[in-house]
Amino acid sequence: MDRLTLFDTPILVIQIADADETNHVLADRFAREAREDLGIQQSNVGGWHSVPNLSTRDDPMLDDLMELFAESATVALGEFAKRVDTEAWPDYELGLQAWAMVMNNGDYTICHDHAESHLSGVYYVDAGDADLDQHPNSGLLAFQDPRGSLQHIPGLELYPSTFTVRPETGLLVIFPGFLTHYVHPYAGARPRTSVSFNIRVEPVPPTAVSQ
């Protein structure tokens, strides 16, 4: 008897080491920006959402962070490709767009996706200080089953409809852009700060042959 697993959806979770100093600097910087700038309204309910221009700012620390995202996305592509026995890789380049999010007590995001992107991700600069004994769902990143309507067997949760990731400072999560997700309300005194990003993977045009 063969058991097949069909239509699985990969997510890559990476703990970034030795990033404490960078995280502290970025958390302070984005907290200051959130006080000085209104930001924009997207999927966030409350909180501060920066203009998605972090990848184009003239800032060495942000340059390093964008490079980390690009390198991690390349690793993710390799891991995802193993599922389909991909052997031949085309030459490609990554287009990256990133923005910061600062959440305070009670802030959350509604269900949404980034279907215009091949990959999306979030890096937790500061996961905040919520009391998880009192608020176990605080700030959870929740992914929804992309398979659509399912008939569940009463009393048996064979196909869970939601998968959650608990934010931790220094944690990087990469997932397919089509995957619908949301963030539970944050319950903490210290701001919860993250950087989210979208990536498009585009083939590199072949070099024209000189005639």
C-alpha cells in the first residue's frame, strides 16, 4: 500500500543567530519612525505599517537585512524544489520589496495573502513581551489551509484548517505568497516589531549573441 501526500505547502522557519545588536537598533529606529510618520493602511488593524521602501533606502544595516532575506529565499527555493525533483535551475534574479510593522497592545492583521509575489516572509525584530500564560495566542502568525472547503469528520480533526507560528525575536519565516494568513491580536506592553517582505523570482534574459 502506498500513501501519497498531495498538494503540501512548504514553509521555512529559520532562527537567525547573532543578530541582537541589529535587532535593538532596528526596533528603536522603527519605533521612532512610527511616532513621526503615519505610515499606511494595508491589512493592519491598528499598529504602524511603513511605506514598502526598505529595500531601496540608503542604509547599510537594511542592505545587510535585505541580503539576508535574499539568501534565505534562495535556500527556501532549493528546499521547495526538492519536493518536485527539480534538477535543472534556470538563471534567475530576485525582486524584493520590504516594509516594517510595529504593533502595540490590541493590534492585529486581517486575513490576506501576497498572491502577486512568489515568496513572502516576515522577520521578527522584537517579538514583544506578552504574557503567554495569560494570552497564549498573542501575536501568533496563523496560516490558513489553501485547499478550500473541506468536509470535516465530526470529532476528528484530520485536516487542521489553521497552522500557527509563534513569533520569536530573530525568527525568519518564508512561505509561498499565495498562502492566506493573519496575525492574532498582540497583548503586550513593549511594541512588537517585524519586517515583512515580498519576493518575485524572474528568469534572467539570455545574453544576446553577437552577430
